[in-house]
Amino acid sequence: MIRITDGRYIRNIYGTPVVADIFRATSNIVTMMMRGADEVVPVNDIRMALSMREKGYILFGENEMIKIEGFDYGNSPVETEKLELKGKKIALKSTNGTDVIIKAGDGTLIGSFLNITSLSRHLRNREVHIFPANLKKGVSVEDNEFAYALAKRVLEPGANIDVNILNARNGKGSLLLRENGFAEDVEFCLKVDVTDIIPVFRGGKIVRME
């Protein structure tokens, strides 16, 4: 069985949880793993993140698309793709996605179009609960379209997801990012099957699933 529940309202979790914040947190987490990061710690408190620098963490974060003051980087996967992160530890604070990952808890898988086929393959024949992160004040087209696309791919390997990508590209989240100079991030986050990496949240940190 596959369930899709608004990530703002997590109460019960059935089966394997998957969180999707396509523009941009979960796409950026996958990108961090692609660039060699050892772990990504999602945080919901800026002061906590800043204190982690003393422990060797690189700080990534944004609030409403704006890089958080005092952090090393924002939340742009296009920027992340250019970094050498092999062996690095990262603390990440985003507007919505990191909060949802923390609420979903241990065993949560990180979803994106970048790893959708490997993720769907792993989830086949399992009970799955997908949580689109959405926005604090409403739904997010791209997160929900990813949820539909993932469900299709779990049920039918190789299912066509072009309409889901098109809807995500034409949604309000895409328009907002484009208006604020992040058009490249939109296109990057809508790439399909760039990697086989599946990040998983365990013990307070996100690591590669072995």
C-alpha cells in the first residue's frame, strides 16, 4: 500500500516514510551525497546549527530562499554540485523540508527526482508512506507531483512521469524560484535518475543507505 500525507500534519506513519521537498532541501541532500558528504544533520534551530561549526560541520541553510546569516552556503543544489564534500559533515536548515524529516523520524528516506528510480526499486513490495513537505501556508505542487510520480514508479517500473515533471515545472514554487534568480535550481531539481544514492535518516543524521 502507498499512502500520501501532507508533511505538515504527520501523526501516524505506516510503513517506510519518504520525505520530498523537491525545491530544494531533499534534492540538495541527494546532491550533497553525490558530492561525497559523509552525513547531513537536519536541524530546526539556527543557533544549534551555528554551534555545530565547532564540531567541524559545514553549515547550509536558507529561510524563504535567503541564505541564513552566518552560514557557509544557502540551499542551492546547483551551488552544492560544484563543491568537494568528500568526507565532510553538514548541518542543514531549510524553511520546511528539514522540519518534516525530523518529524518523520528514523528510517525516513530522502526523495527527489534525482534518485527516483533507485528509490522506487527499493520501495517495491513495501508499505510506503510519502510525505510531501509542502509550504507552511499551503501545498507545494512540486512536492505532490513527486509523490504521485514515485507512487507510479513503485507500482509500475518505468511508468511515464513526464506530466508530473511538467506540472512541477509550471507550479507556483517553480515560478517563485525563477523570479528570485534560482531558475537553474528548478531545472536541476527536475532532472531524473542522476544517481542511485538513497539517503536515509538514522540516529539524527542522514547517511547513504548501504
